[in-house]
Amino acid sequence: MLKKKQVVAIVSIALACFLVGTSMASDGGSPWNKVWDAIYGLESRVGALEEQSIPQGFMGVPAYDSGWFSIDQNEDITLTHNLNTDELFVYLIGRSHYGGFGSPDFMKIHQEDYGDLDWVCGEAGHGCCWSRLDNTTIMVRRGGNDEGWSEARVMIWKIQEPPT
């Protein structure tokens, strides 16, 4: 097992080799600029992948994914899933553009004001909700005074009997 001084020496040598090697770059730029450029490049690639990826988690890939769709205030949208069962688990999320007040603009994924037709999504309500789920379709509704659900996404999984 290595002693503390040996570990410090090895790490110091590795760091010195890295700094000397990167500082001898032909462009004469700072080695740290290259490191930061690489980090920012990775951040943008991760952001692009997040936009494309399908949430899986513990439930696996959904049997139906609507993808992001725009929904106006006081609008009902009927989606066709064609899963041929009403034994389903539904996950509804929203996405909105935020910004101002000195903060940068960004898109926020959320479930703010998520609720049912009578309480949250009534004509004068806020938020978004789903209803009228059957073997082939589901309806999504946005409240008439809602400000936070410019887009929505519905993911549906089939509920299966556990193996015996």
C-alpha cells in the first residue's frame, strides 16, 4: 500500500507533466483554455442529448411517447396512443420558457399546477392535466389562465401483471 508522501509525489509529477505538456502547445495559448473549451463542449453535447433522450428510469422505455407538443391556453388535445388497453400508467410533464428579471432565459421542465379538470384545468384554471384515457386515446387540457405550460409531453407505460 502506498504511503501518503508517495501518493502526493505521484500526483505532483502527473500534474507537472500535464501542465508542461499542454503548455508546449503550438498555438502558444493557455492550457487551461483548452480544458475549459472541452468542458463547455461537453456541456453543450449533454444538453443536446437531454433533448433527444427518452426517460427510462426504473420503468424502462414507455410504450407511447408523444414527444413535446405545443398547447395553447384553454385548449384540449386528443392524442392517439393505440396501446389497446386502459391498464396504463400515464406521466405528463410540461416545458416553458422562463427568463427576465436579470436572469438568463432558459427552458424549464416541470409539473407545476398539475391537476384535474375540475380543480386546476377548468376554463379559468392554471396548469395542465390529462383525462378521457381509453384503449386508444388520451386527452390533454391546458387551463384558460395558465402561464406555465407552453408545451407538454405524455409518456405511457402498459401495466403488466408481475411474473408468478
